[in-house]
Amino acid sequence: MLTNEANKGLQASVDGFAHEHIVVGILMKKFQNVSLVDLPLSPYDIIIALKNEDKETIIRAQVKTSQKSISFTGGTRGGVDRTYKSDVKTYTQSTKTSDVIIGVKALEDCGFDLYFIPTILVEMLSPQKSISLNKVQLFKNNYEILKRCYDREYIHEFAHKCGLV
């Protein structure tokens, strides 16, 4: 029989995997060409291929289950087995590892809010390791942020408007 703490860890692990699939489904309905990444050591979970006129942009997205805040870190274990025994160390997401962090917040009505946090912004906020959902309400379900996550000037202006930088 699992302890209460083990049950919480198991549920957190299940939620993480489920949220990755839910985000893929939501984004697939909107953008069509979206896929989970089946690379266990990858710093991102999802690839989104956006077609803009005659050019395709690939967005690497990391999914994070979020209740009160969105974590900017990766490389740690969640779930039942939280002992991490490999040489991989905790790292902060950056433009080198992914293009956007997608915070997933489950709603009481079985719906979901998606918070799109470009890694350009994560780098601007360094050394900060997370951000409160209350501070990023304008990022919630804001697909323009997702589509323009590479646009440093746009992200900086948007973050300034939100009072983040």
C-alpha cells in the first residue's frame, strides 16, 4: 500500500503526463501540426510547426503543471521516485533548451487554462526560477504570445506593459 506522500507523488506524475497530452490536443485543434516529443532526455515536451505564408516556424514547448505558479526549471524528478540518480542536473529553461513554457492550470469545470511564457522572458527575469500565475494573467490563453515567442522586441514590450521588467 502506498503512503499518502507516495500517492501525491504518483498523482503528480500522472497529472504531468496527462497535461502534456491535453496541451497537444488543445494546440492541435488550433494549429494542426503539433506533436509530443518522444525523447526522454529532451528539455522540451512538444513541437509546434506553425506555417506563416511560405515559411514554417518550429516552436519547442515545455509543459508545466501549474496551480499557483509556473516553474522555470527542469531536470528534476517528480512522481513517486523523486530520487534522481543520473548525472543530469537541475537547469533553468532558456532559449537554448526551449522556446516557450506552457503552464497548465486545471479548472474546476474540467477545463484548462494555458499560460504561454516565452523563454526570452525567462532569461529577462533571471535568476528568478518561477512566476506567480497572478503576475502573468495577460499571458493566459494568449496565443499571440505563443506565435511570437521568438520576437524579442514584442516579448520585451509585452512584459514591460505587464510590469514584469
